[in-house]
Amino acid sequence: MRGFVFLENDPFSPIRYIYRVSGILYSGKSRYQEIVVLESPDFGKMLVLDGVVQLTERDEFFYHEMLAHVILHAHPNPKTVLIVGGGDGGTLREVLKHSSVKRVQLVELDRQVIEVSKRFFPGLAGGFSDPRVHVKCMDGTHYVRQAGDHFDVVIVDATDPVGYGKRLFTDQFFADVLSVLSETGMFVIQTESLHFHHKFVADMQIRLSKLFKVVELYCIPLATYAGNWWTFSIASTKHPVDAQNRKQEVITKYYDEEAHKKAFVPRNLHRKLLDGSLDW
Amino acid sequence: MRGFVFLENDPFSPIRYIYRVSGILYSGKSRYQEIVVLESPDFGKMLVLDGVVQLTERDEFFYHEMLAHVILHAHPNPKTVLIVGGGDGGTLREVLKHSSVKRVQLVELDRQVIEVSKRFFPGLAGGFSDPRVHVKCMDGTHYVRQAGDHFDVVIVDATDPVGYGKRLFTDQFFADVLSVLSETGMFVIQTESLHFHHKFVADMQIRLSKLFKVVELYCIPLATYAGNWWTFSIASTKHPVDAQNRKQEVITKYYDEEAHKKAFVPRNLHRKLLDGSLDW
């Protein structure tokens, strides 16, 4: 590797990543964070927030498909969806593939992330012009505290739990999410790496279990998130989530019924995670 | 991250990794490669060959458990095992946990890797003193061409397919492996990352299919191998390998029956990999 590189600055990771870079397409500061768009010969365009890679064109579909389609197939009939965060539009794109979904409320803190995505990532941001979509630019924690609405599915597409991101990982926020869920509602949130942050993952699972009837954990391997064995904590007020309750109707690159089932962590591992006996 | 760091030099990866390092415990050149042992505050001791991390004390068990136990549980009664490579002893340690195994032949090119492992990684190298173990230091490709023996299981624990490592990924070598397998024999080899090297993985699977009746693919997420969605190509002359044919008797940190089954890639993904329609 030689030439121009980008050194990632991920405060949550014991490994730092270096990417080859062929250009800086955008660099700006919003009220909340530094926003950079890089061009990489290996990964296409990359969105970087406060020095941490959020997505690359090459592999974003893994994260967005597995964040959106597991919960939307586990729920028997999702009509209304709340996305907290996800200003790049990738999760929105996947959610809109479901014909059952009649209304999506997206609440993104940083309007500038949406604008940058519309400009540089048209493959992700197309959903913003869909008539089913309603966007609010505000703090998601405020939104769920005040929302009069109920949703069948709530998806939190958050950055790491640092700075503003921290607010989306609190007991208060989880309780507020529960209060905006419909009777058969389901909730999913990314919860970092099982390799590097398993104590954090366990803490999230235990705290969610105090509020939700069903709490499970699934993972996907992501090459561009340090720690890479990325977890999603998924909670339900009624139905199990480790199997599809609806037949797959969406076209995907990776997600399918088998990937859905296999993503859920083995029961023994889940038990060890929760009782604190995981020894790595 | 600040202070003393190690910049990995992995020619096979589009991302380069940087690790914090608290000391260099050993540095030497063998006839075949540069061998370094680092101390990391995050990963414990690390073995580095020609600038590429081979293992860390913190997470080596993932790789070694999943390399050894999938094949040894898929085989109905493994008595004799050939390990090609694996001079650090980690795979050997796992193989020896099986009471059915009466004889293990380990063939490592570089004697100095074994010596360094015995000195710095006693948690891995303990198996070398087991009376069931026979060690030869020579080129594994020569060994399988000349071996009079037959083995129930052949495990190739190789470095990346560069330099000397290349020889362990050729048609000739695979054919020679087949010739040393017993009638119900099975063969497993690491085949790089499904994220970064899927064309390589596909090529390996297709070439193995020309020789073996059953060829399957399983993966584990490894934080310290760039590309991390690490593949193992597993081939059998007779039995399927995606399910355990023997009940688990070994004590493990990660491997179990459910992890075994879930590690095999979804059928749709496998099909797309083989027909060249994987689009990432």
C-alpha cells in the first residue's frame, strides 16, 4: 500500500484501519459533527463522520439489509416504521422494499448528513422522495418522548455510543421506544462488536430484557467496522424474532431466510454472554 | 491511539491494520520468513510472520477451534489426522482434545516457528509433547506426494497464498491430499475472506469439486485477519460436513453443535459464489 491514505480514528476500537484513498469529495462541519466523503479505489465512496467510517459503497448493503430485513420479516405485518438516525438513507431504502409498509418516519439529528447523502450517495438516498416517507431533523430521544404515534417497528440506525450517539443507548430511551411501539411492536438497534465490546453488548441485552418480553441477538461480519462481528439487539413485545414470520418478498444481495436464521448467535454463547462467563 | 504501534503489511488486504504494541519479544529470520513476537496491551502476545498477524492470544481460539472441530465432528470416527502447517500448535491442541484421535502427523515447513511457539506461546504449543504426535519439518506438498500413510482427516493450517504458502492451494496438492485420505476421509483448508477474496474462494471451491464428492464452505468472523469473514473450504469423499456426525465431547470456548451448523454459508450465497453472480 502506498500513496494517499485515510487513517481512521475510531475511539471504540483497539485496531486502527488505514484505507487507500484517491480523493476527498467533500469535507464539512455540521452543528454536530465533521462530515467527510472519500473516494477509495477499493471500496468506492465512503461516508466518514468524526473520523469513523460509517459506510462504503461496496459493502453497505450487508449492514442495511440485515438491519432492516430481519425485523421486517420477523414482524407478521409491519405497516408503520420509525427509523431513528439513518440519515444516509440506506436503511430507508431497504425498509421501502416492503409493500406492507405504508408509512415511514425517519428522525435524523443532522440535516447535513441527509443533504450530503443525497448529493454523493444517490444509491442510498433515493428513498427520501418516496411519498410514504416523512422526515424530521431533530434529536431522536426527544422525538420518542413526545411522539403521539405508534409504530409496528422501530429501527435505531445509530453511530457508536459516543457523544450525541450515547443518548440512543440509555434506559430512558429504550422505555420511550417501548411506549411508541404498537401492541405487537419490535425494536432493533446496532450494539457494537461481539469481539471487542462484549461487555457493552451484554449490558444492552440485560437492560432491554427488563423492558421487553423477547430480547435476542444477531450478528453479521462487517469488514469495514473495526471488530467486525457486528451485533444487533432485537426486542419484541410479543413474537419471536429468530425466525421469519413473513415470507421473503424483497430482492436482496445477502439477506434471505437462511441468513436470517443463521445470524442469531448460538444459544450457549448467548447464555454465556448474559451470565458474564464469556472468557475473551 | 498513541505511542508505539505495529503497522501490519498484508499484501492480500485493501485495509491495513495498526495495533498498539508494548514490546517486541522476539524478532528473527528463518530460512523461509521473518518471525516476530509482539506484546499488545489489547490482544496479548501476537505471532507475526512476514509482517502479517498469524494469531493473537486473545482470539486465536476462534480460528483454531473452528478449523479443527468442524471436521473432527463431521467425520464419524477420526483416528488419524494430518496437519499441514500449524507450527504454532494451536490446531494441534484442539485436535488432541478428541479421544478418538490416536495419531497426529504434523508437517511444518519452518522448524523455527515451532521453536518460537514453544518458547512464547505455551498455551498453544503444549501438544508437541503428546505421545500421539509426530512432527516432520519439511514442505507439506512433498510430504503428501510421498506419504505411504492414509489419514481420516487432513487439516491445512496455512498462511496466505503468497510465497511458499501458494503451493498449498494448487490442484496438484489437492490431488495428493485426496490420495492420502482414507476411504471416508475429509479435508479442510482456510481459503481467505468472503468479503475481500470471494473470487479466490470460488476458485478454490470449484477446483476442489473436481476431486471431491462433497465440497462445502463455512465462515467465522475474525477481528484480527483483515477481511475478517474468514472462509474454510471443507471437502469429503463420502459424508456431509455441515452437520455433526459425532456428539460433542470436547470443551471449547466457542465451538458447539449450533455454531457448527450456523457457520456454513447460506445455500443461496454458496450457489451465487459458484455461478459467479455474487455482486460485491
